[in-house]
Amino acid sequence: MKKIFKGHSPWGFLSFRHVSAENQEPPRYLTGYMPMKKIHKAASVGDITEVQRMLEFGHVDVNITDRKKRTALHYACAHGQSEMVSLLLWYDCNIEARDCEDSTALIKATQRQHEECVKILLDNGADSNAVDAYQNSALHYAVYNNNLTIASKLLAFNADTEIKAKNGYTPLILAVLENKEEMVELLLQAAADINALDNCKRSPLIHAVRAQFKNMISLLLQQGADVSLVDVYGATAQSYTVFETFQVLSKGPSSSHLERTSEMDEQNFDDKDDCTLCTHLTQDKGRMEENTDTVGRLGR
């Protein structure tokens, strides 16, 4: 018996916008996700009629993959075809299928910031805590893109705020590194660990101090961040604050010896796995007063 997807066009298909899979060129930002198989091409452009024809009469497996293990659902999510996502789920596609980078459809939809696709997948039981080959979850990508809508949706479906990527970054640490204050507030409201540590045992506060994000430092302190935590180099947030302030004060023609010290420090940092020297040091002397103020606050 043919499976009829409610909606209805003459064949019982969804009355969605029909787009030719053969004639439409994908947007330039999708050039790295080019379909080869016919069903993948049709899924990419939202050709509902063609996909259902293939599934009903063409004996095509809804979960067929290309050489990179991508399914029609991956392509539909990568190209933001939310109506196609609904159709494929109606045909019982594997919602947790993984491509060659271990990305699920949910991860792909989040990477490409297709909010409706994310919603449909979550509503149909997609695992919000699946991680890809880089140990990044969908929440990591939502944070990186600073997409509060998707992040909120993921959190509403129990996304784990403590999953760590390969470098040990939790979504909160990543939000701090990206200086996304609203995202940090959202994650803290979801009970993210404000004192989570990465592979270098650096907390969000230590990262904020190293990057000299004054407002972020204030936010984390107000939320009770632990100022006494020590990283693998034996440094606290206050230690880095003093160092950065000293760097600002020392900028000038006579600071060549300090530059040499920084180079030596960088070499020492590189000797540690997954630990790198912060490359966002300010060169603005106007930051001096801000850093000095922060020293006092951290020392209380």
C-alpha cells in the first residue's frame, strides 16, 4: 500500500512549493555540501513530489547514503528544507544517521542555523546530545553561531551544558571565548557549570581575564565564579589580570625584552597538549585602567 503523506496535492503529496531538482543551483555558501544522488539532489532543493515519487515507486531507500555517508535528511537539513525534513521523517528515515564526520541531521541543521529544521528534528525525538567527530554537540555550534533561538530550543530538549569538545571546552567556555554575554546568561540560567575547566584547567573566568573581556569578567564575578581556581601553569584569574595589566603598562620602545619573554612563554604553552597562549592580547593603553580595576575586584 502506498504511503500517503497528508497535505494533499493530486498524488496525495504535500501541497508544498515545488522546485525542480535539476534546474536550481544551490546557494554559494552550500558549495561544500553538493548532492550527487538523485534523491539527495531533490531533498536539497525541496522537491517534495520527486522525493515521494522515488520513495513510492522508485524502490529507493530513504536512508541511502553517498560516499560521505550523508543521507537525504542530512541534505535537507543542510539546505534548510524543513518541509522535506517532515516528509523524510514521515517515511521513517533514520533521524540519528551520521555522516563521515559523525554529524547527525540535528548537528548539520544547527551548523547551518536552520531553526525550523532544528525544531522539527527535536520534536521528533532527535538526540540533542549527539556529538560529532570533534566532540562538538549541537549546542556548541549554536553557541559558536550565537544563535539564541536554537540554543534555547536545544536546552528545552535537555541539551547537556557540560559536554566537552576535544579541547575541553564546554558550551559556556566557548561562549566566553566568543564574548557572547547573552549566550553566557542563557547557559547560566540553564545551570551550566560556571567553574567548568578545559584541558588546561582554565575556567570561564580565567579565559575572560586572558581575553580582557571586562563586561564578561563582571558578569562571571556577579554569578559567583571561583577566583581561586588554578590552571595547569599554576595561574589564577588574578595572576593573568596582573600579567595583562603589566603588559599594557610596559608597551613602548623599551619593551623589546618583554616581547622576547612572551615568545618564550608561547613556546612553553605550546609544549602542553591542547593548550595555547591567548593571542587576543590588547594593544590599547586605554585598557590599563579597566584591567587595574579588575585586579582589585578579583583580589577581594
